[in-house]
Amino acid sequence: DASFSLPFRQYTVADGLAQMQVRHIFVDQEGLVWIGTQGGLSVFDGSEIRSFRDLGSLSEEYIMTLSRGVDRLYISTIEQSYSFDGLNITPLGVNQSAVSANILFEDSQQAIWFKDNKITTQSYIYKEGTYNHPGAVYPALGNISIQRAWGHPSWDKCYILEVCIIKASLY
């Protein structure tokens, strides 16, 4: 009958958290804990939480996913995907199909991998200002749509966990 408890501290909006409903958490290489909530973006440095209230329309958005790129944070909300370099927030692309997509990761070729946020099987790779099917950027991927994958800009490989094969319709 061994039992133990870990020390913990609960953080709330009174401590600086943007909102109480946390949707995504991720820790970067510097040890900063990025917290995406249903009401904005917060960061925890180990001693205090700071929420970003000066990010324009992103200040109070419902954040779905966070991912770290080479030199920026990628943020997906219900409405749009953004890059954040620590000072400026920039919407990614203009393709309506990829607007409500969850960012998966940035790879070593600085391509950003997305999974459609809607109930579809679409995945995209954003590179050089355009959204493409994964097979168009990396021909070895062929005619698949990636559902779950992970990678990192410093890795020479990406790991694909789940795919959906796209069948062409014949009329």
C-alpha cells in the first residue's frame, strides 16, 4: 500500500493565465511552457505566467494547437493559423481550405505541416507561401493525407503515425 503525492500548484487567471480552459501545452527548447487557451496565449517561465494581450485579433482567440519552428511559434486557432516571432503575429497564407487547420510541426526544410480542423481527411504542407498536398512537396508521400505526424526543424526525419489514402472518383 504505497501512496505518494506530488507537490503541485494550480494557476488561474488571477495568476496571469489568459483563460482557464487550456487546449494545448508545449515546452520549447528554452524550457518555456506555452499555454494555448480558449481565450488566448500564455507563457510560463517557471516562476510566473504572462499572457499576451497585445497580439491584435489573436489576443483572445480560441487556440487549438501550438508548435515551435526554427525561429518562431506557430499557432492554430479555430479561425486562422499564425506565426509569432516574439514580437509580431502574422497570419499564414490565404487559402480558405487551410484556414481552420491545426499545425502539426515545421520540418527541416522549413515546410509547415497541417491537418484540416474540419471533419475531413485533408492535410497540407505550407511552403514558400502556398499550401500543397503532401505528395506535391514530397513525392514519396504519394496520394495520402496525413492525420497524425510529428517532426522538428532539427530532425532529418518526420514520423507519420496515421494516414488516409485518398481515392480518385471516377465519373
